[in-house]
Amino acid sequence: MMVVMTTTAVCAAPQAASADEKQQRLLKNGRDKIKDDDSSDDDDDPDFAYPNDMPRPPMMWIEGFASRLHGGPIQRYETPIQVWQTWRLDQCMWNCIATYHPTALDALTKMRPKNVAPPKYHTSEARALCMIHAVHKLIPDLVPIASLDISMWLAELGLDTSIMSNDEARYLADLGAYSPHILGSVVAADILDNMKEDGWNSDGSVAAGGKECTANCRPFTDTTGFEPINSPWDLTDPESWQPLIESDDLGFFHSQEHVTAHIGTRAVPVILDAEEVAARVIPDPAYDYAQETRDAIDRVANLDAFQRSMVKFMDNKINIAGGMITMLRAKYNLSLEAQVFYHYGYTSTELDVVILSWKEKIRWNRVRPTSLVQALGDEQVESFAGSHAARDWVPYIRVMPHAEYPSGSACICLGVAEFIDEFLLDVYGDVSISTTWEGVFTEIDKHTFADMNELKTICGESRLWGGMHFGASVDKGYDLCEGVGKLGYSQLMLGLLGVGDYYELIDDDKEKFM
């Protein structure tokens, strides 16, 4: 259980309370003091005291949040859910920036935040404190398995570990309170409310087939009633997706359910609109399955050290994202604000291309190579495991629980490559970035990707090398998702700057990563 102290709502009936009573409650709860912008002695305000052991603002995204969330707990979830979680975290951080900023817009409303702190508190420290309190309130619903770790982190820093109710936080903010704890809680409250209507069914309140869940709700339950044509044990339709049998190698076996089958038609996109998502389609892959099956066997049988390394490396999209922001932060000396600006665009791009690819995965509902190779039965084949019966063949890494066509990885890698290149060209005049990765591969020491196009290409090809996809899945994935990353920068992120610009996020007032 989460070790936190939950506060009660300050105002059960806000209209019945006088202004004096409201202010007394504020003082009694110790949440904040109502100050005006002309206060002369706020330098030692304890609400804005930055703990000595808290990472400095330019290191908060990676050393603070990513090391505790992205690097462990989030990676236990399936890929589309990881994308949704990281997007929500970045959204939370961006909204804290907007709350303590003169021009930035709220990511949910595309308008100025309702509650904005006075200009004297528009500092990186205040924004970072807002972020840690907002994330603390958000995590029990966003990444429940990380709740205790985040709460303990705040306790170690000497920060208030109480979690305000949505009503209390908004009530205090509307009275004029602007401490990071209160405004961070408002940021989280707005996102928590939005999560209830974003179509992901993260709380499982909608049961299978669209019915209301009345108890023991399962997060991310499919709301559309999707049912596979094939059972895990019988391939009656050799072109349709078959749930595979998985094991923890400790004696527990289970059959796959198609992960988040509903998001392609029910989830709300952030860059595109619903009509644009619906209009993007790809054609029937027209596979020659006999030849495609042989090609998959041959690729897995002939993997070299480079390919094996890339198959495993490219499978972990969070590690790619973390590596990219680490290198960009160092190369361009990014502030906290600039890092969040960049990464919210990055994860927003991921979100929309995942929605797009899932829509088409369900529409085409295509079989994975695993099913067709294993259907060859006792025929002898070669693989990384040697010579054996085809019924025992598996790809080089785990096959995710979703349909084959198109490749979601192809969409993600294309989308983020486009976004990064568009961002770098507009802000820094660089057409792309060359990145060297060392110590992250299984069988090679290091590799340099000449630009984002090479990283995208190898990411896509690795899905074929490893035996998880057939040939058309990657190229058609590129076709489906082309341009989304560019729009993520030009349409979404530039818009969120309001009447300001990116250079304000990295001006001389901001502490930079050095």
C-alpha cells in the first residue's frame, strides 16, 4: 500500500463558507498563505524551498523522474501503455511550466492555464517543484506500481507527501494560492479528469464490449469486444492473428489477448483529429504467405552479431527515447523547460502513431510469422537455436500480443525521427543529428547512427530480422504514419508556446545542462 497521508477536502460546501473562513482554513492546513504580487519578503518562502538533494532543474527529467519511472516500472507495461504513460507524464510537466510561465499554453485546453503564479515565481525551481508534486498525485492512477517509490522520494527530500483531493487543490488555487504543491495538484487533477474521457480505459471502468464495470475492474480493458478468429491452439484461418501461448518459465502458461484493441478507434489523438486518423489507411498487404514464411525462417537463421544487437536494442522504445534526450541535452545544453518541450512533442508523436497503427492492426487482423512457421509441424528448420522442428520455432525476441500488420515500431521510429529532425532544423539549423551509442548493445561495443533516418531504417528492419513481422508491415507502417512527427512539432509544440517562442525556454535566466 502507498504510505501517504491523504488530506480531507477543505470545503465540503464551498458556497456556504465566508471569505474569512476560507482563509482560516488555508492557514490552518498550512498549504499556503494568500499573498499579493507586491509582497516584499518572499525569498525565504518555505513553499518554494528547493531541497538540496533534489536534482537541479536541468537534471530533473532524467536523473529525477526517468530513473524512477521510465527506467523500471513503466517498462513492465505493454508498449502502447508505456507510450500513453510517458505522454501523460510529459503533459503533466509541460503544464507545470505553463502554470509558472508568462505565455505558454495548457496542453489540455490549448489556452492559458486558469491558475497562473505571479511573475516573480516564474522560475525553473518552481516549475520543478510543481512537477514533483503533480507527478506524486498522478502516479497512483498512471503507474500504480511506482506509487510507493515516488512517495518515498518526496519524503527523503523533506517535501510534503500528502495528496490533495482535486476539489481541495482547485479551491485553494482559486483563492489565489500558488505554491508548487497546490498548483502541481491542480495540474494533476486536470489530467486525472481528462484520463477518464481519453478513450484508453485506463481505469477499466468500461468492461468488455462497452458495458459498465461494477467491480474488480481491469485497467485498459478492450471496450470494443474484439475477438480473435483463431484460438491459441487451432489456426483455422491462416491469415488472421492468432493469440500465442506465453510462459514465465516458472510453470505458468497463458494465452495472449490483443493488447488495447480499442485504442485505434476509441482513443483521442493529440496531434491529428479523429477524422484525420480515420482517413489514414493502408492497403491489403497481399502477402504470399508461403514465401514470407520462408523469408522469416531465413532471416532468423542467419542473424549476425549486429542484427541480433539491433533487434534487442530497438525493441525497447523507452531506452531509445531516454538515450536521445540524454544526447540532445548534452549537445545543446538544454534547460529543464527545453527538455520538456522537446519530449512532450516526442511522446505526443508516439501517441498518435500508435493509435494509427492500432487502428489498422485491428482492421487487417493479420497473423504473425510464429503461427505460420509453427504450422509447418515436424519439418526441420534452422534458427538461432540450431536445427529443430518448425513447431518449436520462435522469433529472436518475444512477440508482442497484437496483430502483425502494420508494424507499430516502424510507425514509432519514423514519427520520432521526423519530430527530432523538424525540431533541430527549426531551432538549431541542423538537418539531423548523428548519435553514438555505447554500452547498450548485447554483442557489439558501439554504433554510430549517421542521422535519424538511419536510426529509423534500422529500427524498422530489425522487426524483420528478428522474425516478428512480414515484409510489407514495415514499409506500409511508414506510409501510414508519414508526416505525423513533423506535425507534432509545427502544429502541436509551436502552438503551445502561445505568443512566446522556444528561445525563451533556454534564455539566460534558465539553468542549462552542462
